[in-house]
Amino acid sequence: MNTYHHGNLKEELIACACKLCDRDGYTKLSIRSLAKESGVSQTAPYRHFKTKECVYAAVATVGFKKLNELVFFNRSEKVTKKTIIASSSKYIEFGLNNANTYDLMFGTSVGNFADFPDLLLSANQTYDNMKDNFSNLANDSEEEVAFKCITLWSMLHGLVGIIRKVNVAGDDFDEGSGPISTASKIADNLEEHLDKVISGLISN
């Protein structure tokens, strides 16, 4: 059990909740487990989190902020196809390296993001950053840029799940048979695959 200094209990509880989620998965994260890990009374977290969903929302908010920092950290950099490919690779890297938090961010355990303004803001920032990238590369209408952004986001999200499956399967699959074989080739040549997909999005 960790003993926390409680000058700012809420921030310390959120940091602890993030650690628990990363380590054990969000399904094992509860207000009770958070109190135990933080070294506070069972009732102390309720001063800041009315429900478990509130804890989940706080962890997901931190997750989206970390994702944006990793993927879009250099906003002064000129946007090119190369930078979008690099950002996309980093997005997938985040999803693979932070699987438990990523599952919480994009799952349904937090219902309506609008009920949690900080979470809604941090999640929307990911979309806005992607949309800004496309806006700088293509002379498309705002609606077309939005569709391209969602298409790319859907593809990246799908690749995270597929590559995670590839990593679990390891070498235990039939070469040339089924989706895992193709997905494995994509995982081994990720930037080349992203280049093809993003080139198509930009030009169409």
C-alpha cells in the first residue's frame, strides 16, 4: 500500500487511479481499491468521486491528454504527409503501450462524455488536431475534412486492435491464411501501410 501526501487529494487519487488502471485494467478499478492503494479511508475518495464512473472519466481524461501530448506535441511543426504518418504511428504506439487505459478511453464504461466536461474537451482535442492536420494538406470543404479525419481515426483504432491480436497470436498462425497473416505483414511494415492509406485520403 502506498501512503500519499494529501495536500491535493484529488490529484493524488487520479494519479493512483491511472496507475491502477495501467497495471490491472479498469474493470478492477473501484473506489474501494483506489482508497486501499492510496492509503486513505474508504470514504475519502467519495469527497471527489461520487461514482466509479467518475473515477473512470478522470482516468480517461488523463489518457486523452497523454495521447495528445505524444501525438501532437509539436504544434509549430509544418504539417506534411510525413508528419501525419508519424503522428499516426505514435497514435498506434500509444494504443499498444497503454492498452488498459486505451480500452477505457474508447469503451462504454464512461457513458456520455458530455457529463464530464474535462473528458469531453480532452477527447475532442484529439479529433480537432487530426482535423487541423488534414485542413493544412488538402483544399477540401470542412465536411470532407471531417469525414477524412473520422476515416483515419477509425483505421488507426482498428489497427490498434488488430496489432494487439497479432502480438497475442505471435507466430502461431497459418501463413497466408486468415486475417492474422495479413495483419502481421501490416504490423511489420506499418509506416508503408500508413503511407498508402493516408496518401489515398489526401488525394481523394
